[in-house]
Amino acid sequence: MTSRFADGLAVGSDLVEAAQNAVGQALSRLSGQADLVCFFICGDDPEDVARAGQAAMKLAPEAHVIGCSATGVIGDGQGVELTSAVSAWAATLDGARLTTFALETLAAEDRFVVVGLPERGRDDHVAILLADPYTFPTDAFVERSVDVLGDLPLIGGLANGLQGRGSVRLFADGEIYTEGAIGVLLSGPVKISTVVSQGCRPIGPSMVVTASEDNLLLELAGQPALARLEDIVSDLDEDDRELVASGLQIGLAMDEYAERHERGDFLIRGVIGIDPEREAVAIGDIVEIGRTVRFQVRDAATADEDLYDVLDAHREELGRVDGALLFSCNGRGSAMFGTADHDPVALRDTLGPIGMAGFFAAGEVGPVAGHNHVHGFTASVLVFSSPPRTP
């Protein structure tokens, strides 16, 4: 059966052959000519990864092609981690405009400047971003993206390589990059949606930050932040206390005017330490006085439930789904669920047998409440749907 979106997966130590097989599978399953091809490569040797990427790009000379190295790939309804493999995804996007780009960072006095961004158009819908976490300031770029990109959603992930720093490879339209970031801007008649599952469950009440200093929470609802946290933990059952001990999170409310703040209403950030002398709690972000926060926990059951819930909640909005790109944290998969297949299976369960591929990222990019952010332990999904049929 052929369709407008298709994927492929090949596992094997010969990465060039695997790339040819995976991309070949995706292209052969398309109903028309590919307009966009994405591929993801997991391999030990960065030079082998580069050769495989070059081979993949040559297979679709008429399409726009982007890709990156990773520590695990997703395709054919499954995930493959820490094993030589290539996944591929191809799409026929009739009438859409695609603009690939490569970003680099230039130093300018006491700040950095990112160059290479395409000009915005009125009918831009989304930009897919694949970045090298070792050389590109992804967090700062994404958080400030509104200044140059307005309300354009960014979705994607941080690439990686099995050798860490220096082993990342990025690919865009025949070019190979060893630093920076690459991506593609999608414009024109294409129906897309973004779905982000942060996989957390709130504990304790929502509280307003009444004193803070940089990333230190000093007071919550007029009381020392550490005392508030200790009160919350003391009321938990033993299972939830173990979750707190294994990795406490905190949610930053995205809508201060909401009557209630429940799961999904927060941007999740990690709790990274405490300062007993100041009775403060340190978190992985800067929070201003007046912000509403709520402590959170994460485990496999919560992450599973959250992914299914957010996908189900978007089903009416999504309509008939044809394809998807999945950027799943490398801390999910077998590390969280005991299987690398969890997230792709969840997408197939809720969205159907669609053309879907992606990779296990070292950080995921996606919008929450209309603002772009870099996440951890998250599944970020770009969903392609059929436009409504005209009578």
C-alpha cells in the first residue's frame, strides 16, 4: 500500500547499506514523488555515519533532505537503541514550500548571534530543528526564538553520536555539518499539528513564587520553599516518595489566569538541588516572583498515561492523520519503559498505521502553550493530517 507519508528501518553494521535500504523502503511506499525526506543514523564511527548520510541524500535528489546522527532511531513502528541502524521518513507534500537551512553561531562582543535563518513568510507553519548540543546554544536560541520567528512553532531534537562530543553529524540537501544546527521550514498548503508529552504528574498544591533569586526558589506562598516541599513530601505515600527521591520535577504554569493548574498546564523543569541554609530549592530555570509553580513526579506509568492522554486529547483537532515525526528523549525507551518501542507503539495505537519515524534525542524541542522550549524526558511529535475535504 502506498500513501503520502512512509517510513523505513534497516539494522546492520554496514551503515551505507542500511541507509540505502531504509530510505529505499520509505520512497518505495510513497504514492508520489518525495518532497521531503528525513533520516536518522545510529553508528559507532562518525565517518561511517557521514558516508551513510551522503548515500541517503543521493537517493532523493529531487527532494529536500535533512537528517542527523543519534544514539537510537525510530521507524517501522519500533525503536532501536545503541545499535547500528538507520530510520527514514518520506513525504509527498503537494503544493507546500520547503526551505532548508543551516545555522551557525558567531560571537559578537558579550553575546552570540545565530546566522542562517530563512526569512519568515505569512503562511509558514512550522520549522523542524536538528541541533548539535555541543556546539549550538539550543536552549537560548529556542527560548528567544519569538524575537526573530514570532509565533512560529519549532519542533525537533538534539542530535548525538555514540562517541559523544565531536561525533555528531548533521545533513541537509547534500551537505554534511559537524557543528551548528540544520532544519527545514514548512510553508503553504500543509496541515500540521504539534504534540508534546512531558510525562509528569503533579503532587501537592499549586503555589505562587513569593521570593526568588535567579534559579533559586526562596519562598512559595509566603513560606520558605524547602519547608513547603518537605510538607508536600511528608503527605505522600511510600511509592511517590521514592519517585521524589529518584528525580523530583517542578512545573511552571503557562497560563497564570487559569482557574486550576493540572497535568499538561505546566512547563516541566528539573529540581537540581536544595540550599538548607537559605531553605531554598534550586531548579533548572529562572523563575520570577508571581509565577505559579507545582512540584511534579515522573515514572513509566505516568509517562505512558500522559502520552496516550495528550494524543487522545488532540485527535479531534488532528483529524485524519497521515504521517508523523517523533522526537523521543533518549531517557525514555528502554531506560524508562523497558522497551525501545513504547513511544512509536503509542503513536500507532492512537493515530493508526501511519508513516512515522524519528530518533531518540539528547533533548527535545517543542511548543508548550504556544511558546517554544527545549525539554527533557519528553516525546515531541509533529503530526501531518489530511486537509478537510471540500463539499
